[in-house]
Amino acid sequence: MMNILKFLDANTVGKFKYFPIFMGIDVTDGDVTVINSGISSDMFNIVCRARNKNALSSALQKFRDLKLPFACWIGFDDDYPECLRKLKIYLAKKSDELQISLVDDAKNIE
């Protein structure tokens, strides 16, 4: 049986990817999931499910090079401290907006 946190993570990423794949938008899924719409909106450019810190750095740099805003979602299986450290380094270089929300300790989920 799938762990509930893994299920929630897979469900969230599936929702992020469904319409972009249907619409033919660039979606890559490997050590990190990257949805690149090419649109200048963080609603349609998403980095999530970072399973590897180098892959996360590469995804962040990709959006920096393209000069596109993006949303970065840290999921249940991600290495939170490492992901946040990478984001902090990225945002320290250039940040127009930073919004941290919907944060809860997974231990609170029953």
C-alpha cells in the first residue's frame, strides 16, 4: 500500500502536469519535474518533486537563463533543508517576489 504522503505528492504533481501535457507544453520528469510553458507567469512554469539537489539547481538555472518566473513546490518526499538552501541561494541572486505559503509539518497529518 502506498504511503499517504507519497500518494499526496504524486497526486499534486499529477495535477500540475495534466493540462500542460494535454496542451503540448514542455514537461520533463526525471530527478526534478519541470513544467515550462514559455509564458511569463509563475502560474504556468513550475519546478517540483526535486529528488536530486543538482537537478534542482539545473532547473532553477534554466528559468533564470530564460528570464521566466516560476513556482517551486517542495513536496513531501523532497529534502526540505537542501531545497530551501538552493532556493535561498537562487533568490539571493535576483528576486522580484518570494511567497512561502501552505507550509505544514507532515507529522500533523493523520
